[in-house]
Amino acid sequence: MWRYLFVPLFLNVALAVGTLSMAAMYWRQELADHLQAAPVIGGILLAAITLVGGAVLFIVLQPVLGAIFNDRLSAKVEHRVRGSAPAAPFVTSTAQALAHGLLKLVMYGVALLVGLALTAVTGVGSLIGVGLGAIFLAYDGFDYPLSRRGKSFGAKWGYLLRHPAQTIGYGLGATVLYLVPLAFIAAPPFAAAGATLVFLDADARAEAKAARKAARAGRGNPATGTGNPVTGNP
């Protein structure tokens, strides 16, 4: 399935170069005094902050850039696993992917602003920002299989709330993947494929649980003729 990754990876490389360049230009000016006073330590600090800053900008902007490609990749993963995948008209699917990508852009921007504001006030804003970012990354991943099922923006959040352990676990795992140096270039398509696999696994368990519940109800219902009419037991 590597052919489905070629275009988004190429675009991600271009976006990463751009965001890292922007972060480097900004922090080089901010750390100019440190670079002059202690070039080695200042250089290490500049490299570290540039990498983190570039990754943050990348995470904020990438959902819009890669929404269409990650949606197609997610659909192909589901088709490989189940043999079929819910389909929507191309124009409708593309428009929804772009619209929700813009909404995710707003969410990441809010998380960044909240983190910066709370860091300035309380000093713990970075942790809160990372936590919000992890939740939004979970939304970003599960967005693709949920969109194919016609779920609204609010219904997608409802799904995440109904599966808190899955949401937190996936969000933290995706956050770690994005923080690995330069791995964030390849992270979005892999995260989309991973979220799709997690969703399908959870969906299969839910269907099996519903089937077992229906079977138990059928055995205990006298109207079915399969249970004891007095006790309701087989």
C-alpha cells in the first residue's frame, strides 16, 4: 500500500521543511543573545526548540493539507480488512474532508493558544496543551472511518466520549509518534491507518457483543419457542 503514501509523504516533507524553516527563523531572532554568549549551548537550544516548534506548526497545518489523502488511505485499509468500506460521492467526501480539516485546524490553534496562555500564567500550560493536542489527534484519526459512516462533527466527539480509554490511549500514542524527531513527516498517514484498524477492531467487538446479547435474549424469550415458558431458561 506504499503507493497510497507517496503523494502525502511528498507534501508532508514540503510542509515540514516550511514549518521548520519558519520556526528556525523565529527562534534564531529570539535566542540571538544566547547564541552570541554561548554558541554551543545556544545552538543546541535552538535546534531543540526549532524541532518542537516546527512539529507544532506541522500538526496544526497538516490536517488541511492531508485530509483528502488520509481519507482515501483509511478507506483502502478498511476495504483490505473487511472486504468493503462505506462509500460516499467523491465530491461530498472531499468537501467534508476539507471542511472537517479546517475545523481541526481551528481546534489545534485553540490548543496552542490555551497552552501558551496557561504557560505564561501558571507554568503548566504546556502539559495542558499536550493533553488537548492528544485528544485532537484522536479526533483526527477516528475522523476518517466515522466520516464514511456519515457521522456529524458532534457525533464524532460523542464516539470519542463513549470510548475514553481508546481515545486517550490512541491520542497519547499518536502524540509520542509525532514527537519522535522527523517521524512526524510520516506520522499522519500511519496514524490514520492505525486509527482505522482500532476503529474496526472496536466495531467488531461491539457487533459480537450485540449478537451475543440478542442470542441470550432469544433463548430466554418464551415467544421464540426455544426457552422454558415458566423460567425463561433453556
